[in-house]
Amino acid sequence: MNQPLGQPVRAGRQQQPQTNEYDDGPFTFRPATKDGAKARVAIQGVSGSGKTWTSLSLAHGLALGERFAVIDTERGSASLYVGERGIQFDSLPMHRYDPRDLGKALAAAAKAEYPVVVVDSLSHYWKGPDGTLDQVEKAKSKYGGNSFAGWKDGTPMQNEMVEALLAYPGHIVVTMRSQTEWVLQENDRGRKEPTMVGMRAEQRKGIEYEFGVAAEMDITNRLRFLKSRCPALHQQVLDKPDGARDIAKPLLDWLNAGGKPVDSSAWVDAAFAENATAEGLLALYREVESHSALATPLLHPQTGQPTSLGDAIKERGIALKNAQQ
């Protein structure tokens, strides 16, 4: 017999959907500031173009003479420049290029409080052994050999790596190898022929949009800015640039104009303070979120495992709230 129209049919007790106050926060507009802004620079070029030396000189200028860190995938090529013009840095050689390993390396650099990290080069984390492309190839077996489906695993790894770079609590400089890009174009005889249209970084297409400043160098050591949010560098072309003088100085002048420094270590201390409360951690999460710093790479103070600042705050806040119930 049919139920009368509008009569509810009991199908067992339904669970109410759980809401997460961390993920379902309010949309709150705040005054825009440059507080805590850091340089995010990408330099791409062919072999011999000078991108490694330029990135080291730039990092030296951004670090204001302090030691900085180099995540080295280029078999020690950066270390050949140590001591030149007073440049000193610590190096971490990498031999496998799982994108998650770059996040771990950045977390270690953040714990050591390096003011600048250079990644020389980021291209290996795309097409090197265990890089994103390798991860996609390995993952396709889970999806019946479908390479396209393998991106279900590869894309999150790539995105999390980029987020860790952009949220590092210091300046970031990366180099990328370039390759010639060709397209088929119709010639004056109506035939298709390959035509060189420029250079493209060996990384995921569009990676340059993630950085505040992106530049390319050619074999004559000529640097051309492809994009720059810093007006002083916009569309500039520099021959054999001095990274510290020609790039770092105008960048720092622009970043520091009207902005105050932000100490991310104070957020970490607050997150793991003994007297922290669930309410206080939620407020801390919102503060970190407002600075676009939730993805800040972090070595968990208790477990030593790599994580993000946002995840660490959320984990402890939820644990404290559950303990109150």
C-alpha cells in the first residue's frame, strides 16, 4: 500500500552531517596589507645562461648577508660559487625528487630559520626520478593503466609542493631549466612547418604565474622579466645582472614599503603553548589564514614529522575541544 503524499518514510536514523568549524569559517574581509610579504622569484634558462649564479647573488642580497639555504638537485653546481663576493650558504643535496620531499626539506629549512631558500632546480621535481611525472606514471596502475587517471595522485602532490613553496616563512628563489617550444604554423606556401615560439620552463605549464617575479635568461646572460608585481622590475631587461644590486634591492624596497615583518615562529609557539585553548587555537587559525600562511611547512615539534602550520593548529585545536566534551 502506498504511503499518503507527504507521509515520511522511516529508513533508520540518519546521521546529521558533521561540520568543521576550521574549514567552514566565515568570509571576513580585512584591510589589505603587505605585512609579512616575502619575495617569490623564479628564474628559468638554458644550460649556461647564468641562472644558478644569479639566483645565489639574489638570495645573498635578500638575506642581507646572512647564511641562506640551497636545496640542490644539480649535483653541487651551486656549491662551486661559495665564497664568491662573500656569498655563504648551507646546501642540502637531493637525489630523488618526490614533490613531497621538497615539502620536507622546506619544513627543515623553516625550523632552522633560514631567511632565504634557493631551489636549484625546481625542474627535477617535475620530470626527474620520482618527480610529478614519475608519480603519475606509477599511479596509473591503480586505474587500469590509465595515465590520465594517474593525475588523481600526481596533481595533489604537485599542488601541495607549490603551496609549501609559496607559504615558506622567508624568501624563495627557484631556478628552472628551459626548453625550446615549437608549434606547427602555416608557411607562405600553405604548408605546416615547426616554428620556434620561445622558451618554456621544464615544469608544469603556467608555473610562472605562481611567483611574484618570473624571469628568463639566455645564453648571453641576458635576463628578461616575464612578469613582476614589483613595479621597479616590470618589463626590465638586464645584461649580466648583479642579483643582489639589480634584483634584491628593488624587491626589498618594494616589499618593505608600508609593510611590517611577521614572525611565524610566534604562531608555532602559540599553537603548542601549554595553556592553549580550543577557542584560542581557532582564533590563531583564522589569523594565520588571513596571512595566507596555512600551508607554511613545519616539522611537528612533538613528532618531528613534516606537516603544515594550518594542519598542526587544527589538529591540536580539535583535540583540545574533544577533551572538553
